[in-house]
Amino acid sequence: MAIDSIWEDEEREGYRFGSIAYSRGHVTLEQIQQALAEQVEDNVTGRQHRYLSTILKEKHWITAEQEESILVEMFGDVKHPRQNSSN
């Protein structure tokens, strides 16, 4: 898989995650924008990539339970590989 394809998948996941979190009332549009800006800054400055959900949790804008519920909606009732990491 090409690196561009990997990044596109990553961006699509983040967009979907943010959309679902917003539609459920867990976060505001401003919070999503701020988290996305941090994600871009991390990537541009060479820091380790963080998932949107990780940034939202670090800021205490969503709970681990809310994250898990959104991931289940996105990927089904299976443990998504990224849930096994610190993300």
C-alpha cells in the first residue's frame, strides 16, 4: 500500500471519528478544529502521529468509553487494532 493511501485512510478515519463525536454532542466544532490543528502540527514538525481520538482524550474532551463507542460504530463490534495501542 502506498504511503499516500495510508495517509488518506488515516485522514478519512479522523474525519469520520470527529463527525460522529460532534453529531453525538461529545465535542464542539471548535474542539475538533483545535485537535485537527494539533494533529497537523505534530505531523509537520516530525512528532509522533496521534489519532484524533487520542488528542480529544488527552484534552479530556471525550472519555475512553465515548471513544470506544464511536470506534464500534465505525468498525463494528470488534476490537479495532488501534485500541490495543496507546491511541
